[in-house]
Amino acid sequence: MKKATYIVITLLIAAVTVPAQRTYPISIVGVQVTDSNASNITGPYISGTVKYVDSIKTLILRGAIIGDSNQHFQAPLLRADSSITIRFEDTNTILGYRCTPIIELFDTTHFISPSNAVLNIRHCRCNTTSMETSIRAKDIFFNADGKITISRDHRNSYYVYNLPLIKARVTNREIRFSNGIVNLIGSSSPIANYDRVIFENKYITYPPNTYYDSTTHTFGNPICSLDSMVISSEYTQPYLRPIYPITIAGTQVTVLNADSIVGEGISGHVSYDSLSNTLILNNATISRMNYIGIQCDSSVTIKCIGKNIVDGRNNNAVANSQKPMVLNGANTIIYGNGTNDTLELLTYRNHEIMSMYRLEMSDMTLISLVGNGIYNVTGAGFTLNNCDAKIIGEMNNGPIANFSNLYLNGCRIVRPVGHSYSTANRRIEDSTGNLIRYMDTLVIEKSPVGILSAGKEKTELMPNPVSTNLYVVSESVIDQLQVFDTYGRLLKTLSPTTKQAIVNVRELPNGVYTIKIKTDGGIITKRFVVRH
């Protein structure tokens, strides 16, 4: 009896002390990775060395072949539900005949390898209408010193090759290339839906002039169906997006000419700062027959220094006159540092500014001598901050038209007297609804009370660009500070009641912001750049 009791107790103790088998959030060709198989993951379609080391969250492939090009698998060949590092050594292949992604990565994934390692990922088609992206992932970091090739066999199917090879699962994701060589073959859109594609000392070496457009989340100048996009360290200069969505009198702004944009019809100094997304006009004249003066196809800030002229007239002839400015971005800010910073626009029977969305001008003088005025396509808002403006509307719409509203901050309509902006008719009218007469000049001036022009009182922002704390130093006591984003949304309000103030910007994303500084002498509006 005692012996039987002893055996039972021993078995119970053994049952209590044996830990339960752990299951890891990784599967290889449907084989779930657990404690029992992590050191040697095997299966019908797995060969070579495949193992998982949980202490470093790393899946190791060494001379591995995963999948079969003639087998239609119902689950991803490699699936990871949490953050993981994939290390490959020697030559490895993942291949599948599938309608859905062959690799699913639900969290941040790092690819690493020694320099002589190879990883081939090949996705073969199911049919012409049901194939999906090859790799669907969250954040991906290619820090492998070896070579990675991701390819698709589309076999003359347009629908298939036009799908991305790598696609972001959710928004606000990034993909980063740091080391090694990556080949992307068989898709005219190799990477899609990522908000950021970052190259650290890497370059798109082929095809030439190909770049990732963060606005459309696809590649510009797309590659052909069977072309190989090669990402490597071939070029000697650090990679920057080579082509920016801005043209000046027909001259495309690129990384090569951004510091000094020159071309036919461009004089003075024109440059583009990609970090702050700012086009700078410094005593510039832009005028070229048959070409739009300035065309921006994404949101942009335009800084005016001195006297700047953009002339869309075609050799002083009415026929074929072009628009001086076409602003296709969601948000455009045009600003200077006071009355002496001027933007003059000229054209015949065309719009001086054609704006797709929101437009804002601050601390400058706008002169529109002839044309159809400033026109909005979608009916967004137009804001003038501390501006002087003289605009002639040549045609029926008048000088400013089709904006949802005209916001005048620190300035007012002084001529024609009694006119205001009608949100119902989206134009400037008098009290009885009459439009400004043909060729009349709309005059907007800074309000005589409560507004300071730049230079009248010294107010400094330091540092600018800023990453942590912005220091505001004024000659007068600062009653209030307000910080706005590029959409005009109020982000911060401070009431320091001192001549110096500190604004914490750590939580603000990179970009351009407006700060409104209210003192005893009036209001000053300035801009600063956040760059972390």
C-alpha cells in the first residue's frame, strides 16, 4: 500500500514540475513552432536548417528550401504574428504557387545575414485573376549584408505583374534598406502602401530616375513587368528622392538642382529645401513661353524674399498664356517677412493662381496686375495673414473666387469700400450682391491697429529648425503664444507674460508650423520647422 502511494505521489510531482509546452507565434508551411520543434523545424515542404531561438526572437534559415513551386498552399509559407528577426545563411529559397501572400508578417521584421548569404523569395501565379501581393507586412528592415531577391512569375498576366511585391498591412508603416543588395523582379509597383521607404546609404541603382512617391505610396517612373529594381550601394552620393513634385517654368526640381534651380526663363535665385518642404524665391523672375511658372503637385511652403515675379504671358499675347502658379497639393503656404517681400503674378485671361485645396499667405505683398485672379477648384479655404494684396480680376469670377471662405487675419478689404466675401456665391461682392466691376482692383491692407510688420519689433525663434524646445525671445512682454499646423488647426496656447518663452515641440511630427505671438504692440506671425 505504501509503495503504491509513493508511486502516485511521485507521478503527481512529476506532472506538476514538467512545464507546459510553449507555442510561438510563428508557422512554417503550416507547421506551428513550439518548444519541441523550435531547434529543428521539419515538415513535408521544409528542408535544410530551419530553427527558432526565442531568447533573441530570431528565425534562422541555413541552406533552407521552404515550399514548392508546383504546390498550391492554403496558408502562408512563413507567418509571424509578432516582431521577429529572420537571419539567413548560405543559400535559401522560399517559393510557392499561391493566390494569397506567401509571407505574412504582422509586426516589425528585421532581415539580417552575412555578406555571402542569399535569400530567394519566388511567388508563382495561381491564375490570371486571383494572385495577391507576395509579402504582406508591417514595418520591414533589410539590414542583411547578403543578397535578397523577391520575384514573381506572372506569365504574361497584366493583372498579376501590376500588383506589388511588398505591401504594407496597415497605414503609417515604413520599409528601410540599410545593407546588402535587394532585387525586386516582376512587378511595375514593387513596393506599395508604405508611408516611408528609407534608403540608408543605399540607392535605386536600376532603373534610373525611379523613386518612391510618398504621396501616392507607389513608385514614380515605374519599372516594366519583368525589369529588376536593384537596390544597392553602387552610387557614391547618399540616396535622396531624386525627383520632387515641383516644376519651375518646365524645369523639374530634383536632388541634383534643388540647391539652385536654373533653366530657361528662370533668373534670380530659386531653390528647394526638401527637409522643410520649402520652395524659396529670392528676387526671382520666372517667365517662359508656353510653360506654367510654378507647378507644385503636393503640399508645399513657398518662401518669398525680396521682389519676385512669375509671368505666364506668352510674349505679351493673349493666346496660349499660361497660369503663373498651379498648386495641386492639399495645402500651400506662401509667406515672407514683411511688406518688402513681394510676389507679383501676371497672365492674360487665365488664373494667376489655380489652387486645388487650401491656400494661405502671410506677411508679404501680393500683386496681381492682370488675369482672372485667384481661383480654387475644390472650394477649400483661403487665408491671408498680415498681408497687403492688390488683385485685378479680368474676367467674370472677379479677383478671388470659389473658395469656401476668405479668412482675413490682421488685414481687411479697403477697396472697393463695403465689399466682403460671399460664402454663398464664393466671390467678393458688395452688400447688394454686385460683383467687383471688370478690371477693378481689389485692395487688401494690413489692419492699422494690432498688427506689427516684421522688423518693427525684434522677435526671435531659436533654434529653427527645432527638435525639442523652441525659445521665443521678444522685446515686449509676450501675452500669448499660439501654434498652428499647416492646416490652420490650433495645437498649443501659452500665456507666458514674460519676454521669453519656451515651447515644447517634442510631440509634434516633422513639418512646418506657424506661431502667432501676441504682445502689447500687436501680433507677429512666424514660422518654424520641427525636425527630429
